[in-house]
Amino acid sequence: MVTVGEELDKAVQGAFTRPIPKSAGAQMRYLVKAHQRSTRRVAELLGISQRTVERYVKNQIKTPRPDLAHRLEREVRARWQPQIRAQAKQTAATTGGIMIDVQGRFGYTAAPGSTDDARVRHLTLALPPRHAARLFEAQASGVDEDDLRDIAAEALGEVYFRDNGQRAHGLEVELTDLIDLTFQL
């Protein structure tokens, strides 16, 4: 299932200037360095023993189990290039905005007798910086996926359906079924 939070993270990761480390040993060394050289913290983070972390750091183990490899890559990716990540978010929130490509079922609350029935639509449009800022701020504050989806629907409602206040006054937009979603900075 596609989630707004994960797709926002992928968009920010597109701004990385270097690829993440490929080998398990390099990834483990990066995590140990990111956690003030504490193999114990990394072991607790990944759910493995401290000795196992030490063995990966020394390249005594080279191939992790698939579930550990996935957790390891996810944790490295979440911490990789924090300054580049912050700069990309700041640019999107102040000057650049964010592109959204969404396919989903949009529902509306409008006047009785209108033809605004919910249906699947595919939209690609640029959201202004204020909407990008709201999405990133909400994600940073730890709101749940439903709230992020509501913020995205509100932004789409304002920019596309209400045309920045030019038409369809009072139209409330809901994004009920999310089929596909992509953000791009």
C-alpha cells in the first residue's frame, strides 16, 4: 500500500548527492559512527547482538539474512545525508514547492444536486511551497498517515479543484482510495 509519509521520504532521498553504502559492513560502520561509536545502540536498533554488529564492522560477516539486510538498509537510508535532506525540505517549503503525481478516488462534499460524485482520477501538478511546508512539518511532528493524506487532499482541493479560490467555493475534497502516489522535489 502506498503511503504519503514513505513517498515524501523517497522524494527527499532523490536529492542525495552520494549513494548509500552498498555492503553490509559499510552500512554497519556508518550506523555505528552515527550512534557515537556505540555498537550496543546499533545492536538494539537492529535487534541483533552486539557481537554480531562488531563482526559486521570487521567484515567477518559479509552477507546478512534478508530481514536484517532490509532493516539495515532502512536504518541507513533514514539517517543518510541529514544536511542534504534538511536543505531539500527547506527549499521545497520556501521556494520550490513539490510535484505530486496521484491516482486515487476523490470524494467531495458539495451542494445537493451537484455532479461531484467520487471517482478515480489521475492528477499531476505542482503544489506551492506552503503546501510542501505543511506536509513536511506534519511529517516531522509525527502525525499519522490519515492526517498526512488529509493534508495532501486539502492541498489538491485548493490547487486543482478550487483553482486557488477561483471556483468551487466550499468544495471539500477527500482522498479515499490511494492507488498510486509520487512526490518529486
